[in-house]
Amino acid sequence: MRLSILTAALQELTPRERRDTDPDLAIEEWLEFARQIGAPNIELSAALHPTESDVPAAALLDPVANTLDLRQPFSAARAVRVQRAMQSTHVGLSDLAYFDNMLAADESVRRRKHQLMLRVFDAAVLLGTDAVAGFVGRNPGLSLDANLVMFEEVFVPLLEEAKARGLTYRVEQCPMPGWNVGDTWHNNIAYAPGPWIALHRICERHGVGDQFRIHYDPSHAILMGQDSRSVFQYLKDAGYNFLITGFHVKGQVIDSRGISAWGYGGQTMQRGDWHGVEPSTDPAEQQNAWKKQTVFCEHELPGTARHDPLAYLQNRTVDWLDHQLAARELLRIDPEKTFLVVEHEYPKARVQDKARLAPILAASLAFARAIDEAAAAMYALQHEVLAAQGIAVQGIGREAYRS
């Protein structure tokens, strides 16, 4: 598969005082950084500028990653500058990414986010990529069924805009449990295969089914007790194994002690984001809402977690080899046209020092590349070479639904 890296891996590569005055400098410097660490492509991250965001920076787990600065619309002249940098570094573009709540309850906030998403769409066209990755989101004041209605009313028009530009919108399935201080866990309604199918059926009714696809991230499957092989098998059984067309390469390591204390719902009380019966107004305390997730798990940068066969079988960390093998066996993808995008959210290694982070990212990229090459060789040997000679594959292997 084709390797890429999300530019949110190093938000502060270009200090804000420099990139705010020269909006495309951050892209140029990230392309050069990608060349240095061996990333053949980047997934270019956009976000609302901190001065425009409805979520204070102190309430976020990670710094704002607006490598692609769209306070002003992207232009043909800006595109020429970025394309020149891509040519000089020999680093390509897998897709653009803007992860935000497209179903925000406040109409004015939602309009601001949709306007930025449209600017991302326009930038994707100017830069010659055919896909944008993002979230659907959720209106936390509504039931999940009511959110399906809202999706049809306010999100489908975004997909119609994507269709008009020849783009695909790939939805990442993170449930975003700490996105607000409420007690809801699923704050992104596109969190699993069941919801994906329900949403896709809505899209089909409006002629935008081809625009709705999934950017699969195995870390979120682990977060919800799933494994990739079973997720992919379910999609195939349901006739929807065409939905996944891109991947984030990010893992999750489950802490059994945290599960013992709180279960997979995470910390449900006394997190520090509430004072009695009122939610905290302090953004730094609002970040404690993420204890719904972080109390029992930690993100993995591929290759940084110990090899743990028992954890693989318990779905408590990603079995990377089986993940890549299952994708080839069960999904309707063309591996040579499919991107694996390394996403870095391992807290202990989330340093914003280029010299320290560069060798970490380079090694993780090398790991992701090697695992995928091993899966490709294994698939070819078993499903092509042996099959052509009528020789059976040995053993049973990991099976879907056995967990």
C-alpha cells in the first residue's frame, strides 16, 4: 500500500508566529520534514485557527493542527507554490484532513465549520487530490436516531458539494468520547459498521453514496473492544466491504487495570470536568472529560507497543500483520492505490521537538512499511502462488467473531 503521514504528528514544526504571517510556509516545511523522515506522502491537516475555534486549546488533548491555513480561501497561486514544494521534495499528497464536529448543535458554530470544510474541498481540488478525511460528529443534545435525521438535513449537502468537485469524503470512526463534558460516549455517530451502513443508505437515497466512504483507524476498534478482522468480515457479510478506502495507521493499548476499575465506558464520575451539578467553565478542567477514554487506554504510534500475542487475541492492542492481511482478504480495495496514513498520538512521544521526533517517526514509518510488505508477500504466497498450484494453506489462522 502507499505510505503517508498526517501532518498533525508535529504541529509546531513551524512556530505559529512564523506560519501565521506566511500561511503556506508550514506546508513547505512539513514537505521537507517528510522527505527527511522517509514519508513519500503527507495527509495535510486543516483546522479552525485557534482564534476562530469554538473549543479552547486548553480543552484539547493535542495542539491545533492547521498545517493547511484556511483563514483565507486557498487560491491557484497558493496551489502553485505548494505543488512546487512537492516537486522539489518528491513528496506527494495522499489527501486532506479536517476533523471537526459537522453536526454541532449551535447553528452559527456549525456554519463556520461547514464553511471551512468547503474551503478544504476547494483546496483539495486545486492540489489535485480526490479525497478529504474527517468526522461526521454529533449533536449531543439529540438522540442517535435524531442525529440520523440531522445528518440527512445538514451533512448530505456537504456530500453534494464534494460530489460537485469530484471528491470522496472519508469518515474516520473515532467515537470521540471526551469531545464534551456530557456523559455521552458516541460523539461521532459514524463509529462502527452498523452506523456506517445506516448513514450510507441515507446517502444513497440522495445520490451521494459514492461520496461517503470510511477512513478506518484500528485504534478506535480496539477502544470499543473490536478487532479489524471481525469488522472487515462483518462489512463483507453485509455487502459493504467497499466502504473502507483509506487507513490511519494508529494503535491503541488497553490498560487491563483501567478496564477492571471502569470498564470500556471509561471513568464515568469524579473526572474533574464537573463541579457538583455544574460543568466546569475552565478549559483545562474540561480536558478531564477525556478520562472516559484515557483512564483505560493509550494511543500507540505503530511499532512503539511491545509485541504481545495475548493482547492481540484479546483485542487489547492492534495485531498489525493480521490487520493488513485481513484488509487484503476481506475488503474490496486495490492495495496499490490505497493509502496507509501514519497518525501519531502516542502521548509520551508526542514531543514538539523536531530533532527528537524525527527518528521516532522515521522508525514508525519503516515499521508500517515493513509490516505491509510482509502482509503483501504472505497474501501473494497463500492466495496466488499456492492457489495456482492447488496447494492448501496451512493451519487455521485468526478467525473473525471468535473473540
